[in-house]
Amino acid sequence: MKEFGKRPLNRILLVALILFVGAGATYASLRPVQFRAGVTAVVDWMKFDMIAEAAKKESSSAPPSGAAVSSAPDSSAPASSAPPQSQTSEEPSSSEAEKISLNEAAKPLKINVSLKDQKVFVLDAKDRLVQEYVCSSGEAGNDTPTGTFTVTDRGESFYNPAVKEGAYYWTRFYKTFLFHSVPFDENQKMEPQEAAKLGTPASHGCIRLETANAKWIYDNIPEGTTVVVQ
């Protein structure tokens, strides 16, 4: 029943289409100029509609103004932004080197004095650090001599009346030049103001040390030990 109802409508539409095409053909034969103009207008309108539809689709797919656009990662970029670590390591300076004990030290020992650094280094026969001390060398005008010397003798203390100072645990390395403690006065009282000068040139030419460090040299450095002052 429903199928029968559709057939008259289809026939009517088909007849209407035939009449429309026939009318169009008649109009085209009678007025060809106007017909071509009409067809051109229809075609132009269809092109405009297609362009407008394409522009609409393009604008809908583009990111909004000011939005961040992500890009694929560069295959040549490193996996990590951290700088590569150096494969080389610096050798520690003598002040940073690990000390060895006196029992581990290869004999004979030797002493290096750095006037620039105001330090005394006790080294073993393999140039390994045994002791390192801050010192005071001779001040300007009373300079400590430089060169290679040899330890000759020692004593527990001395006093110099000419300068009204003395010191403990002296060890001679050249003429009147000694390793010894920071000075004491004529009453054998330690002079704290002189002890505070350790690390700077302050003596009359000898190498001043803290009392405990002067005693270590006095106790452990034998006669004949090489002393290099530079």
C-alpha cells in the first residue's frame, strides 16, 4: 500500500523535470545570450560556495591565534640536556693529597719549604706527603736563604738576648737558620701576636712553626736530611 502511494509522486516529479528541461531548451533557443549569462552566474555562484566552504574547513582546523604549536622532536637532539661529564680528573695538589703515616713512609725523608705558600712539606723517598705545616719565613730584609741544605743539629730551646726572643725545639738546616716554634719573650712567655702571623713572612730568617709541629721535626728528622727552600 505504501509502495503504491509513492508511484504517482515519482511520476509527477519526472514529468515536472521533463517540462523544466524542455522549457530551458526552448528559452535557450529563443534567447541564447540571456541563457548563457544565467548559466555563467550559476557556475560562478557554485565556485564561490565551494571556496567559502573550503576556507571554513581550513580555519576550523588551524590552531587559534597565540596557541602553542608543538613539533616533533628532532631525531638529532641528545636524549638528555645535561652536559656530558668530563672523563678526566685533575691530580690533587700536595695540600689536598692524602698523608701517609711516618711508619708507612719510605726513608730517607726530605723537607720542602715553599716561601710562596708559606708552608713546610715533609715527604718520603717516594715523594708522598707525610706532614704539611703552615710556617712563617723571614720578613723583608731578613730573608730566608733559598737552595738545598742539610740538617746538622738540634736543641730543645734557645734565647737570643739581641732580639729578646727565644723559641722551642730548634733544628738547624743552614748556619744560623733553623726550624723552631713561634717565639717566646724574655720571660719565656709565648707571644700570641707572633703566632697570629703564621702563614706570612714574619721571622728574622728562620722558619717558624707551631710548637707541636716544631717538636715533630725535632723528634723525627735526623741529621743529614735534605731541606729544599724555594
